[in-house]
Amino acid sequence: MNSDSKIKEKNKIYQDMGLKILYTCKNEICARFPFFSQGAAALPFVMEEIDSAKQSVDKIGTKTQITSIGTDGECIKAQPLFLIQTWAKEPEMLKRGYLHMLLHCLYLHPFYGEKREKRLWNLACDLAVELLTEENLPKNLWGFSDEKQRKRKQILQSFEGKIPSAEVIYQRLLEDEIPFEIEEMETLFSFDNHALWEKILGNREEKRSRWERILTYTNLGKERQKHRIGATAGSMEEELEEHYKGRYDYRKFLRRFAFPREEILLDEESFDYVFYHLGMEQYGNLPLIEPLEYKEVNRLEELVIAIDTSGSCSKELVQRFLGETYQILSTRENFFKKMKVYIVQCDCCIQWYRIVHSEEEWRSCMQEITIQGRGGTDFRPVFEFIRKEKAKRELRNLKALIYFTDGDGIYPREKPDYETAFVFVKKTENMRFVPNWAYKLVIVERT
């Protein structure tokens, strides 16, 4: 066997070993956190060829280090020698690293660095996902050596228990607000090769939208797991929820609460016309199969929309919010024919409310509504109002409260048993006052 054949054979062996290692990492993560399964399925593995001119395949076990692994949002590309070397010394590092790359994709990091300083953006993305991972993985799971862990912990503690987005961290790095050396942080928190982000081909917007959809499914899967016996202990799900919030605009938030339900409607998709015509031809008026009368559809059922009518929210802003909300809710796929939406005006108390059951009533409400209140802002009366409506069984399946506001007011301390979102027309300093258990959403401009 000549040297080229031997190298090809070794290439094949090492690539197979590398694939097995990555599949092991993937399987363990999906077993521990099932809601990551769809994201993991969206990243197939590609093993790189070993370049015999630059790196001998016989150097495994020496001090030679090959650090080539990364993702472009479509697959994970890896150098098999790097996987084998790392697995032999620190297998936990690869498991953690796989999660690191998956989180990059879920937070859309590969698609947003075009106009940023490359080195600082890469570090900001690494810090963002490592903050989340370090905070929420069970203790002693996929950890580091004591010395490395001590240095990492010192840097992570400088964020005071918060898990900011990559954009926020990037701004802090630009303004030199993180009191550690760039080189040290890169050494401690970098894992994958971000150069692949620059080589993303095709439509970046389309690929970003794909991961936004995967993020939605991930979040829905996480919600379902919360209600299962034996769900993952600790705060992992809650902290992931907190970090996900910045990635949802108002439209996506509403779509999260569409859920399957049967409605009286002909299901033509599952209707087999072959059997229908066969019966009519053979037996006259006796079809062998008839269309199902029930079809599973996605609709919203109950919703509360609250409007902060304090002096800082103008009529124009409220109309803009209601107009955007109508554009979302008026689509046929969002509502049951018999919907129930509360529209509530509140400043420091409930000023007015109306219950809407149809698109016609909604349009009428938009035309007739006048802003009432103009006092100080207290968000708590709306939560108390909902509690009373639920006690009277007027609200039986409430999924979400959406509160349009400028954010300056008194918030309730305890999280309710339904999702809550405080919606802003634009980003503002008041968003920092929103409790950790609530969403902070911005109405995204539509072009």
C-alpha cells in the first residue's frame, strides 16, 4: 500500500472517530436538555480532510495541537485530530463546546457581525454564551481545572449575576468597561473558530430567519418540558428564558401562544378523493369516505391587552400599538372564530375595559377608543383585575398579558401563572425596570 493510500485510510479512520465523538456530545446534550433537539438536528457534522503536507496524522499524542472547529449556521465543521486529542484529554470540554456553538446559532451570533469590530464582537459572543452556560449548568458538569475555573469565575462575577446579550457586552467592550485583558478573556472563553461566520454564503437574512424559527420551537419545547415530571432541576430553563427574551419581537411573541385545537371545519387535506369517487361510481350516492368534520388548527383563544394611559403615553403611540396588534391578530391563522380579548386602559387604576369577540368588534373598538386616565402608572391593578376575572371563571385559558407602556411605573413582585410582556415602541432606559420574569419587547418596524 503506497503512502497516499495509507493517508486516505487513516483519514477515514480519524473522520469516523471524530463523527462518533460529536454524536456522543450531541446525544448527551439532547438527553439532558431535550428542547435543544431541533437546533442540534439543524447542524449536521462535516469532517475536514487532514492536510498531510502541513500536519502528519502520526502526531496524535504529541504536543501538536490542532484547533479547528466551528459552525457557519448550517453545519459544524471540525478537524478530526482536534476532536480526538481533546476527547482524550478533556471530553467535558467538547460537550460544553458543542453547547457553546449551538447557543451561538440560537442567539443568531453568526449573522450579525458585519458592521462591528471583529475581535470584540467575537469575544462578546463567547462571553454571552459562556455566561449563560456557566450560570445554569449543574455544578461539576463539564467544568474546568481549578485554576482556569477560578479565573473564569472572577471575570463572570464582574457581570453581577446578570446575563446580558452579546450586543450589550460588545458595547461594554468598546467602552472599555470590562476590567480584564482582552487576550486573557479570549483564552478563557473562546472555543470555536468564528472565521466561518465571515464565509456564510447566500442570503444571510434567510438563514437568520431559519434560526429564529428554530429558536421559537426550542422555546416551545422548553415550555412543554416545564410541565413534565422530572424536568431538569435548577434554574436552567428560567435563565434560558431570560436570555431568549431579547430575541423576540412583538409579532413572534404572539405566535408563541398559538396552540393546536380542533375546530369544526372540513379537513380537505386528509380527504382521499380516490375512495370517494370509487364509492360514488359503484354504489351511487354512497361514498366510501367522507371528509373529516374536525381539523386541528392554530388559534389564540384568550388574551389581555393592557394600555398604559399615563401622561407619558400619547394617543399617537397608543394608536400605533393598537394598529400593529390588529395587523397581527387579524390574520386568520391567529384566532378562533369565537375569540376573547380584553382591552384594558389603566394608569394607577383600571380606567376602562372592553371585551372583544370578533374582528368586527376589534375594528369598532379601534375607531371609538379614547385615552382615559393620564395619572401616574401602577401596573398592579391590571394583574389584580385578571385575578378577579379568573376567579369568576370569565377567563379560563388565559395565555398572555401584553402591556403597552413606557416602562415607568410600579411593577408586581410575583410572577403570575400566565406569560407577561411589556411592549415598547422603541428601546428605552425604562426597560431595565421590567421584572426578570417578564418579557421586554419592542414593536419592530415593518418595511
